[in-house]
Amino acid sequence: MRRTLVTAIALALGGMTPSLAVHAAAPATVAPEVRDATTQLPRSVRPLRYDVAVVPNAAALTFAGHVAITLEVLAPTTTIMLNAVDMTFANSTLARSAGAALVPRVSVDADAQTVSFGFAQPLAPGRYTLATDYTGKIGTQANGLFAIDYDTKAGSKRALYTQFENSDARKFVPSWDEPNYKATFALTATVPTSQMAVSNMPATQTVDLGNGTKRVTFAPSPKMSTYLLFFSLGDFDRATARLGETEIGVVTQAGAIDQAKFALDSSVDVLREYNEYFDTPYPLPKLDNVASPGSSQFFGAMENWGAIFTFEHTLLLDPSISTQSDKQRVYSVAAHEIAHQWFGDLVTMSWWDDLWLNEGFATWMAGRTTAKLHPEWNTVLGTVEGRESAMSRDAVASTHPVVQHVETVEQASQAFDAITYQKGGAVIRMLEGFVGADAWREGVRNYMKAHAYGNTVSDDLWRQVQAAAGKPILDIAHDFTLQPGVPLIRVDSSACNGGTTTVKLTQGEFTKDRPDKQPLRWRVPVIAQAGGEAVRTVVEGGAATLEVPGCGPLVVNAGQSGYYRTLYAQPQFEAIRDGFAKLAPIDQLGLMGDAWALGMAGLRPATDYLELAKATPVDADPQIWGSIADDFAGLDEYYRGDAARRARFRSFATRTLSPVFARVGWEAKADEADPVAILRTQLIGALSTLGDNAVIAEARRRYAASASDANAMPAALRKTILGVVAAHADAATWDRLHAAAQAEKTPLVKDQFYSLLSSAEDPALARRALDLALTPEPGETNSARMISAVATRHPELAFDFAIAHREQVDTKVDTTSLSRYYPALASGSLERATIGKLRSFADKHIAASSHRATDTAVGNIEYRIKVRNDRLPAIDAWLEQNG
């Protein structure tokens, strides 16, 4: 929840040049389905089908390709322009069904990421085939066609994968690399005979070429956007199951297929649920989920149609190290990516302005489906955590609307953030609650049927839902998606008379960094409850009065489906505090989120959160205590560098958490609920962070005993115990962990060790981890993550190191993600000097149009400094009275 105060969500991809600007509006002759979409390419030509043949050379990190593109010229033109990056071209021709082939002039613009095929005379409208040979590069970070090297017991292996969202298909095939340019793809690959090739569609033919290679031909894909194309190659195993006409598969490195059973079983359950929910059956003959070793700083999985890509740490469950949290993450991410097979793949946003139609919907759908199919996990409380993440990001000046204006590829890359995902999902949850689940589902079904294989904007969805519901949601939807920010609902007064509470509300705006900001206006759906039945209203025009049955503590966002903060006056807050133990867990979590945010922003006493934590019973829902534990660990960071004040806070925090941990204990109990197992790991981690000597000592004892006692570190606690040991490591312990990392042959476990090496509290060991990160040893995709892990405890150290070694670090980060990577390292700083360093770095190395991540990081640092200077004194005074 409030962990976003410690670790900023400075999410913005980047790295492209400002020259990738929007072209002028298309001519009137362009087909209507593309006329209104933003474009960076001329609209005079559109693709219909790509026939692609590739021959990868994994050892040399290069590939050769040939593409024949069936296209339609819509208006006379002398140039056909496509997107292409790091390619050379040869043997290019343009042919019609009648007439001799034309040989074009080929011109590459590396800055604009385009290739142009020029002709002496204008091409007449009609259908043509553009064919060309080309060569490309295989990268070592997760974009374009890339290689992953990993250790096995049989030695080092290399596998190839693709990652194209948002605009990296242009590194694999010259193409109209924009979501609105949908076409079909027919892929053929010449690969080593012993290896498995995977793409979006099943293989229809495999021909042994007799020289250690084979040619694999895949069935043509449905009409889809370029960023959904997928190809992979390696020493793989594949397990399958069937659901009706669909073959569901999981692809792993050879020997790891047993670790994918839960993912495979879950995929079957989720696909069955979605077929029913959408009332449009999954349309492809197969749905694979392809597991890759390694990692990315910025994504864990990708929804390629029919061939989802997921890193092993988010798909496989290794019995030696995986936890219940890992299991839930596997399920949730699979549910998210499978939801994209409809929202994103079957129906795609017209341009990146409406990316939230993909990501917000998949976020909501995954939460809904996980809660429905696994009620024992009680994951509905996670919707509050996601909303808190969004509101924290949305309450600063650098925020943006859910539907945002995107002009360049770089800006599109920056759109993948908490606003797009978590706020988008929260707004959908609120609107579903407003119109009702049945009406919402009917609207979604109609939307799918109306726009299958096409492209849409947000209003296409709103119109379908409004028609199905018979309720006017368009204005509410526009308020929450076309303007940024967080509504603030103030409870001006509440009085109970005759068993009914009369409530007067006014609407303002919650902001963390602009106290004098003129508030925007929203039409806010509100659900209020005071011990009786909930009452629904819409706060319009800035104010509302409602009658709420009951005289109990007033909760204005009952059920926590609303996207707004609620500011209670002191009498209402005291009633909530005194009756806190009897409130529903989801309301407890939401009220604590408001108390934290409003207190840290100075709109309520900063100690409100501590009052509620103190009022939380020991037997409260495990997820409530897990949130408190995380928040205490986050608040502890604000005391960094002040040992005396920190010790006083730690004393209170450990006294509050210790009775809860005494109930949970180190040992799992028979048939304990999954949330309890997760709480155990959270409490151990938080108490360790808070310097609890007993917990640290026990973790060290178990680690030492594990050499001879297999039960000392059970799998469910292995990562947690190692995390405590690594955080409090001395040089000898760090060396022991390093040796374990070097000896480990299982990538999923090996990668974990290198993250642990980067988590030491000792600055000297943190520096050793930074130096290690720039060597080949951890693996190309682990280096950036190690530096980020150091930044969690040592943001200034990590940021200074990264900019001092920028040329090396750049090669360790996804090429489209550089403009947000460096600011994220600094965002947890409490030093004002870091702001100047960050601004200076951005001015020199980040395009001016791509400073959103920098602005967010600067705002986070300024906010953290303000909390430390202006809020901690009140907390100190409260601790003296309650210590």
C-alpha cells in the first residue's frame, strides 16, 4: 500500500528519439478504419499480410530474413515507408499481379526508425507485393529478438525469444509497427534440428534440410497488430492440455516442465472462465505460455496472441524455493495475460492513447477471476492495494489521464505505469459496481462482438456498457479517464437521528504536492454505510447530502470500490477508530490507506494511521497485518540516518507486530489458510527490517543449520530466511552467498541469489554488489536488477554508480526503458542534492519530451523530504506518549 512512498512508481519506458513525431492527418482517400488513428507513418499504404522467413544465428547474435508483404496502396505515392531498426536490405522488389517487378530505391533513416522504398513514378492504387531480403541483430536485453544464456547441469545454454510491445517488432521484420495496422502473419523459420521453435500458431510443416537444420512453417495468424507477433527457439519441453478445440501448452527449458503444472492447470481454468464471460470463444487453435530464464526491469510477461511470454520467476514453481505468494502471482499474471487474448489481441486499441483498454481491463479481469476461482486466497483485498498504488502516483503534478495523448514511440513506452494499469482497473471496478455486474458483462460481450479483429477507442466500450446498462455512465467514465487526479470526498458533517445518519459531503481534490491547487470536478459514485444497508449516490456539482441507515461508524467508500479519498472530520474518525475492529477487512484496509495518505499530506494528523494500527486486533485479517508490517518497514526508512529517533519508532513497531507473529510463528500449521502463510513471510521480513534481534538471530540460526538439517529452511521460508541473512550479512556471509550463486545451476534459484547479494544494509557490501553487476557473471538480464536492488536501501549510492558507469549500464537495460531506469534508482532518496544530480542527468541524456519519469522521481524525493521534516515530529511526539 503505502510502500509507494518508499519506492516510487517511476514507470516510464524510453530511449527513442524525438524525431518520431506524428505525421499530418491522412488524406481523405484513406480507409475510414485508419483515418482517425494517430500515426507516425504515411497513411497512403496499408499491409494485408506478411510472409516472413527467418534464419537465426544464435551464436553470432544475428539473423537473416526475407519478407513478402501483401499491401494495398490507397492513394498515389512514390514512397512506401515502414518501420525498421538495425537492419540492412538487399534484393528489394515491388510487384503486381500483372507487369514487371519494380526495383525501388531503399533509404534507411536510423533516427526515425524507418526504411523507405522509393519509386520514380507514383504507384497507382491497388494491391502489390513488396519483397526484400534483410539482416538484423539479436539483442541481449528483452526487446526485439533477444538471446538468454542460462546455466544447466549439462552446461550453458542459449535460447531466443521475442518481445515487441510497444514498438520493437521493427527489430524483427520491416513492418508498419503501429497497433492500428493489423495484418496476418505467416512465419517460416530455419532452425537447428534438435531445437523447438514456437510461434503464435501451430507448426503445419517441418522439413529436415539434412545439414543439422530444419525448416518449420507455422500456420498463418489471425489479423493482428505487429507487437503481438512471437517467435522462440531453444532446448525446450512442452506440456499440453485441452479445453474444447483449444490445445493449451506450457513451454519451458528442457527438464523444468514439472514446475509448470500449476500454470498449465490454471490456464485451463482461466480460459474456461473467459470463454463463458466474454461469450466469444478463444479463436486460435492453441494457447502456449513460454517460460524464459532471466528477467526484465520493466515487465514479467507479454500477451502475444497464442504464445504468451513469461519469465520463469513468474510462471514456474520450483519446489525448493517457491512460496504461496509466488503461486498466487503465477495465477494472477496468467489470468492477466489470458485476459489480453480478448482485450488487446482480439480487440486492440487504435493507438497508445488508449493503452489502458488493454492493461486496465486485464488488471481488473485478473483480479475478478482470481477472487472468483480462488476465494480461499481472499485476493479481493488486493484491489485496495492496487488502487492505493494508483492514487499515490495520481496525486502528484507529473501524473497523466488514463486516456493520455501520445505523440512519439518514447511517450508510448512511458505509458506503461500505475495509472494505466492500477487506476484503469480501479475505474472499471467502480463503474462495474455502479451499473451492476450483469449489465457490465453484457456491455463487454457486445463490445467484443462489435469490434473483433479491429481497433477501438475508449468511447467504443463506454457506449456498449451504457446501452446494456441503461444508465448514463459516459460522463462519469470521462471524468475519471480524460482528466488526471484523485477526487477528495470531505465529510462535512454527519448526525444520527432516529436510526438514520444524515451525511453532507463536498468534493475536492487530493494532491500530495500542490496544496493550493484549484480542484477539478468529478461526478463521483459513492457508497456509504453506517451499520445498516449501504446507500449509493453520485456526488455531482461538488456536493451531496444523503440519508444512511444506522448509527454506527460512517464509511463513505463502503466496499472500497470507489476511486477517491475520504477525509473525515475528527468526530467521524474517532468513531471509526473506536469501532475499527468490527469493520469489514476491506474497509479497514481502505480506511488505513486514506489515513496514511491524508496524514502524510498534512490534511489529517500524521498519527491517524498509528491510531488505527493500534486499534487493529491481533486476530484481524492476515492481509491487514501484512499491510501494516509493510507500512511500518516503509516508515522506518524515513528515519534513515537518525539512530535515536529510529530506535523509538522501531520499539513501537516491533511491540505492535510481535504478538501477531507469536500467533503465526515460524512453523506452518496443518491446514492453515494461504493468507496466514504469506503473513508469516511478511512479518519475518518486516521485523528483520525493523532490527528485531530475535528474528534476525533465528534466521541466521536456520541458515547455518540448513547445511545439515533440510527442515531448517523449508521451501516456503527459504527466500525469506535468505533475505534476512543477506540484508544483515557481514563480508563472510556475503562471500558464502556469492559462492552459492556461482555454484547454482537452476536459473530460477541462481537469479534469486544475485538479487540477495544486492540487498545488504552494509554500504561496503552494496558497493561490491554494484561492481559485480557490471561483470558477465550474473547474466545479462540480471545486472540492471541488481543495481535496482541496491537502490532500495542505498538510492544515492546506486544512482551515483549508475551514472558514473552509464555506458556500461546502458547495455544492461532494455533499450526502450532507459529514460525511466535511472530516475527510478534515485526516487527513494532523502537527499535534496540528489534532485540536482537527477535533473542534470536528465537534461544531458533524456529527451525533453520524455522527462515524465524524471519529474515523478523528483516529486517523490521532494515529498519524502517533506514527510521527514514536517510529519515525523508529530509521530515522534505520539510515540513518546504511546511508547
